[in-house]
Amino acid sequence: MAAQLITGGRVATPDGVLDPGWLLVENGRISAMGSGESHFRPGATVTDASGSWVVPGFVDIHCHGGGGAAFTSPDPTQVRHAVDAHLAHGTTTMLASLVTRPVPELVEQVAALTDLVQEGLVAGIHLEGPFLSAARCGAHDPDLLRPPDPVSVDALLSAGHGTIRMVTVAPELEGAVPAVKRLVDAGVLAAIGHTDALAEDVVPAVDAGATVATHLFNGMRPLHHREPGPIGVLLDDERVTVELICDLVHLHPTIVRLAARHAGAGRTVLITDAIAAAAAGDGTYDIGGLKVDVTNGVPTLADGGSLAGSTLTMDAAFRNLVKSCGLGVLDAVAAASTRPAQLLGLGEVTGKLAPGYAADVVLLDDALRPASVMRRGEWVPSDS
């Protein structure tokens, strides 16, 4: 693989912006970088990034599909299609999120994804269900929700052979705290979400090792000034990283700004919570056996009207955080790339532009839209 030089852009680094700056890519990794208009390297292919932001590839830890395909499909070509749809929008690393189904069916879905995780197509599996509250079920079939009993938890973990990276649990359910401990002991991120819990229910789960708030505010008992509930506890606890769906539908820009500024760069993660409709268009879709209508890019359950995931892509979340919510580009880099990579244990591999890191790079134009995407040192074809 020939060396590649990306030069002339505004390079977002952990230490600030190189404006202009350059990156040298060799063997799929960033081998060197610096400031200035150019850097000479004989034989290197040169990409002129003048006028562009050069940022690390996005890392999405909560995504159900895209491009018309869902991660629940047993067909690996459908999974690849969903990954490619998000890759075209700058997501170079992602978890495959599954929704509530009967445990035996989830075991089959996990087993079907395991080879693709081991191949590196996706970085792991996120189980968003079935251990959720029926009172805050959102787009999960309430008839299939259940407490996290040890047999079910172990069956799912066993099916994944180490590929399950995160499981969302409602902390008020019977057995939730022991389940959190079991997940953490297995090296799995325990997340709190789809919960009607009081504050007193949430604290023991965090003390037991839960470190992620699944799409904060959404699918949760609302914040109240006399009962902070899950939102207050999770946002205020320094041990917890909060997911935010920054599509400007799930959350008002003011709420995004308040949460992101309070949690800071070290605890804020942008996610898509995207369903198959992302990068695919309006229409009728299925999520976990429930019919979903997508109109003007907003997915809702056909029966009840509840929001059912999103059609968001990570570049749009990045753009919205900066242009509509008022945060800086470096804050967006931290939330879309650096912090989620750290959560997945990949903080020394990707999520930053630094020597030795994977060459996962996105060139954003002045409107913060992807002009080019590189994954592991290879440019992604524009039609992917």
C-alpha cells in the first residue's frame, strides 16, 4: 500500500487544530503529522484537503442499521450493506445494536453477528433489550420485556463468545444489580436505559459498575426537581458517559447543549440510534417485529406514534452539535470519535488523529459534510 499524504486542511488533533496541517498515512496507520502547508514524501499519493476539516472517523456505539438493512438480518450481506451506508457518512467503527426479541431469537441473532465481529466489520454487539421497563419501552415490544435473570444473561453472553460489548438494563427490574455486576465481570459495558426508575434505584446500578446512559432523556422517567430520577443521577455522576441522539428531533438543542456542557468532553457521546431507514428514505420498516412509519425522516411506531429510533447518520449528529447546539468542532470530535472509542477499549487504536493510530479519517467541507472518508488507510468509494 503506497504512502498517502493528506495536506492543507484544518487537522483536529488531541492537542488542538493544526491550521493548516498534514497527515502521512502508511500501512493503514498515521505514521507522522505536523503543521504547515505541505510535507514532502517521495512516492506518496497526495490529497489536497485545503478548505476542509480533517477529523477522525466517527465511532457509533448505538446503531440498529441503515441503507435499508438491519443488523437483525441473518444475511451477512445485509449487515455489510448497513455498515457501508454509515461508512459513507464517516462512521468507521460501530456496534451492531439489537432490539428486544425472545431470548432464543436473540441468541440466534448474536451468533449470526459473531463472525462479522471477529472479522472486524463491526466492533461488537449491543443488546438494547429485553431487560427493559415496559413503562418506558419505546419501540420495544412490551410483551417480550423481562427481568435480567442469570440464565438469560449467561445464554446471551455465551452466544457472543466475547463479542457482546454493551447491554442496556432498566435498574429497577428484579435482578438488575446482580446482572450489572455479571456483565461488568464479563468485560461488558452495562448501560442504563428504557427505565422508569427513581434515583434510589439508579444509584446501586451505577455503584455496581454501570457506566453508560442509553440515549439520555429518551426512554426514561423525566427529570423532576424533587425526584431527579435516572436523568439526574446519570448526568451528574462522573462515572457515567451519556449518549445523546443529536438529530434535533429526540432532543431540543438547548437540552443537548445543557447535557453536553455538564458532562463535558470526557463523558459525552453522540449516537445515531439509527434504524434501517437511515440513508434509505421514507417508507415502512420493521424494528423488532413492530411496524414503523418513516415520514420526513422521522420514524414512529405505526401503532401508537412513539419515536422508533432515528434516521440519523453520525456526520449529521456532528454537524448538528456544532451548528445547531453551539458546541465547538473539537467538542464534536471528542463526542463522535474519541470518547466512544475509549468506551469500547479502542482508545489506543482509533478515535484520534495521532501517530500510530489507525488511519480512520474524514474530510469535512465548510458545511461539515463529508467530502471523503478513509478507513484503515483506504479511501472509501464515493458510491458506497
